[in-house]
Amino acid sequence: MNFHVLTLFPDMIRDGMNTSIIGRAMAGGFLDIEAVNIRDYAFNKHQKVDDYPYGGGAGMLMQAEPVYLAYESVEKKIGYQPRVIYLTPQGKVFNQEMAKDFAEEKDLVFLCGHYEGIDERVLEEIVTDYVSIGDYVLTGGELPAMVMMDSISRMVPGVLTNQESGETESFSGSLLEYPQYSRPEIWHEKKVPPVLLSGHHANVEAWRREQSIYRTARWRPDLLKKADLSNKEWNQIRQ
Ligand code: 6GU
């Protein structure tokens, strides 16, 4: 998977993505992340990329031409028209299903806005997907792009080890993850739940599923509708 990030702050992308699992995946050749500095495509000698909005109003807008030229540099390099994701609070809210869908692509372009936004005309020409990461406002699209790249990368073959890619994680089955414990057996007078020390695999699995269901009912009851619960499990929640 090749990510191409069009941004005014390329260092933020490079510094933010070269550690841990994503860093390892890049070193291993499973992922590539290219940060394209939109300012390099400014068409004036002061490298200015913003201007006032027609009709007035607060703040500045990113101009169409530098954004277009930055996009075009990617299209020329890869030789086809890729999906282009514009990060905006006006977009469709990102979820795991969308991460899986985007992970099928060979190249993905992320367009990161700043200031009050980007001239609509270039968005019309190049953007294929408008995506938000939730109902709150951020100062720019870089953090949302990094959030998306992280979750999309996890779906790319080779990025996670077998151990890391556990199908039992939150959202893979619409239930929240169960609590986990490691050594020591007692910490700050808190004991590890005895069932986990019993060595009885079926009882451990039953306890974990029960914990997942209780947690989901407590913190994300909206997810239960999608969860595949037995009648007995539904009755246990109601008690
Ligand atoms: Cl994608 N961009 C910005 N600026 N703010 C956001 C967002 C995106 N998603 C949630 N808030």
C-alpha cells in the first residue's frame, strides 16, 4: 500500500508515522508513506498558498492551483487516477468497514486542509471520498489522515504479525474487548480473576464473552444491535 499525503506540514506526517508497527511495516516494504509538500507547488515567488474567500468571511482558504499541482505530481508518478480522500468534518464518519474498503487500493491520496478550507473547484476535480474522523473540530487534516492510515495499514497483508492480527479484537465482532491481565497475580491488592488462572479453556472463553457483552451494554449500547447475541445473552443484559 502506498499512501500519498498532500499537506502543508509534511514533517508532521513523517515524524508521526515512522515508529512502532507502522514504522516496522515501512522498513519491511509492506507500506510506503510519501508526504507531498503543497507549498512546493506554489506558483508565486513568496510560496503563498492561501488567499481571502470571495464574498468575505473569517480566515483564509487554500488556493486551488497548488493543491491541483501537488495532486498531479502523484498521478503522473503512479500513472493512474487514484482515490483521493479529503479530510473534513463535513465528510462521512470513518469506521472499520471503510478502513477495510480503502485497504484494497494500491495507492491512496490524502488531502489535508488547513485554515478555513480549500477552494471548492479543486475539490470537485480531484476528491473521490469526503471523510471525517468524528464529531469534533480539529485544526487540520493531518491527524485524521494519520488516524486513517494507521487503521487502514492494519488491514494490509504483512503489516501485522499473526499474533497481532487477532480476529477477536474490538469491532471485528461488534463487541468491545474483554479485560486482560498479566503478571503479577496480585497488584495493589487487586487479584487476577480466578477463572483466568484455572486453565479451563471453555470457562475462560465464556467469561471473556460475558465481560465483552457487559462492557458493550455499559459503554456502547448502540453496538449491541449489530452484535450476534443469543436469547440467553440478551436476557443476561436485562437483569
Ligand atoms: Cl477529517 N478534519 C478536521 N479539520 N476536523 C475534523 C475531522 C477532519 N474529523 C473530525 N474533525
